Amino acid sequence: MAGRVEGKVAFITGAARSQGRSHALRLAQEGADVIAVDLCGPVESISMYPPATEEDLAETVRQVEALDRRIVATKADVRDPAALRAAVDDGVAQLGRLDIVLSNAGVFELAPALELTDDAWQEMIDINLTGVWNTCRVALPHLIESGGGSIVITSSTAGLKGTANTIHYTAAKHGVIGVMRTLANEFGKQSIRVNTVHPTGVDTVMIQNEKTWGLFTPDDPNPTREKFAELFETLHPLPVAYVDPVDISNAILFLVSDEARYVTGVTLPVDAGYTIR
């Protein structure tokens, strides 16, 4: 039985670990080959969690190849459109086409609004908003050449409602909805569908670190994963603290598959009900 994206090629940013790796593996399980990109290095204004590494990206390659799928992986920064274009062009040259774009790369940092530095604001916007546009811009010509395709941009529940102490992150995640809706209208006639997904907290290093636990439980001298989970569960109608990366991957798989062939311009929450509270 053929996979749901059999014979397609997916371009995935932020593919070295966490959600990006999960997306690469889930699509590979369903028959896709992968063009993978990641910065594999630090971002100056991000101190809450460690950066992905070249070893992380190599592990994504290993796991995709273990599924008997092809993968072309490149260290590149979404803030650098020339590097992104070179990565996707090389991937298409090796794999033959492009059908799916997952603009997943992003960073997260907490900061009270009046304590946020100019540099931290700009770096967040450059990665989480401009980086999304750069990804779409370099991929769109290939999707047009392939006769259409699907773009999914990873936003956040912070793209649908305001979240205190994240003004730069929230602004960027709201902004990518505008990118999505505009591209969905502008390129629909070329059979290109564009949607966003909006995760609640995902069980990855981005939130599972001592600094994040402490910031969310500032009055606790001994923050732990367990206490953090208890707090996060109170935010959701469903009895879960956070979702798993594969939960987001499964939603993306639906959006990029032929099952969603007429789904475009949609903001899809995968949030255990967070945004209805």
C-alpha cells in the first residue's frame, strides 16, 4: 500500500531535532524524500535552551535513511535567503522535484515587554517571521514548476491569542498567519495550498529545560519537570500538560496529503483546547 505522500519531496527547516525531525520522519514513513535545513548553532538572544548541533542534523539523516528514504541535509540559516536558496536548489537537483514545504524553524524566549532589548526583538522577527518568508520565497518557484504543492507554516497558539512576556514571539507568530493567507490567495491558481499549524506547548527541549520551568514557576525555589507539567495541564481542557512532536507531525501530514486537497488558508490548532479558554 502506497504511503500518503509517496514519491513526494519535502523541504523542512529546523529539521535537526524536535518537531522538525519528527516531521521529517513522519513524512518519510509515508513515502516522502526530504530536503533538510537547520542552523545547527546558537542564536545570540536565546538563552533558555541549548541550540541544535550538526550532530543532531546528522542523526535526522540517519533516521530518515533507516526508513529507506533519501535525504539531502544542509546547514543553513533561514535569515540568509541565498543560503536557503542554494540548499533547496541543491536538494531539488538531487531529488528531482519539490512538493511540500514545512517552514518549521523558529526560536522561543520569554521576556517582559519593557525589558526586551532592541536586538532581541529584531532577532526574533528575523528568524520567526522573515525566516518564514525567506523559506517560502525560495521554495515557491520549485512548487510552481512541479505543478503545485503544499506549504505548512508552524505558528503557535501564541499566533491566535496574546501571551504575556512573549511580545516578540507572539508578534512573529501572528505575522506568519498574514504570510500564509496572502500566499494562499496569490498562488492558489497554481494549485499551491498554504496553511498554518498552531501547537500548544510541545514536549521538546524548547520548553523542557530548567530555565523555562523556573520562569513559569518563579516562586518555586526548586522547579521541576513534574511541577511544570502540573501547571501546564491547568491551561488545557483536555487532561494533558503538553503534546508530543508527532501530534504536530500527524496534523501536518494531513495538510500536505491529498486528503486535504481543498484545504487552504486554514489556521489549525493542535492545542488540547488551549485557545478556547
